[in-house]
Amino acid sequence: MPFKKKTPSPMGRRGPRGRATKAAAKNTTESRLSLRLDELTERIDIVLPEVTARVAALEHLLLELKLCRHDDLRRARQFVREQEA
């Protein structure tokens, strides 16, 4: 009885795997960094309003307990702005 020829299925065949090029490695590194940056940006967007609310609450308590004056808080904010610049 003769053997039947097998026809190769187009889905099952893979080409030979070559080495990754430097450009491909650079692109994957950049994409990983981009994903990481996006994750960090998202975390900051979530945390920043909470931190801002807590600072405002502390300022309110400082004023309410008369531990400092409004001018003191204004000068402190101005000092921080100058340090950031």
C-alpha cells in the first residue's frame, strides 16, 4: 500500500527564528519604559488629590488651633514655590 503525501498546513509551519536585532531590543526597552511611565503617571493622578486634601486639612487645623496665622501659611507656600523653581 503506497504512502500518502502529507500536505503542510499553512498555520502549523513556522519560519526559522533568527536573532533579535538591536533595533528590536531597543524598541522593546522603550515600550517597557513607556508602559512603566504610564503606570507611574496613573498612580500619581490617583494619589495627588488625596495628598492635596490632606495638606488642606492640616492647614485648616493649624489655623483653627491658632498654631499659625494665614500669613505664615502664605509665606510657607511661597517658599516652596521658590524652592521648586
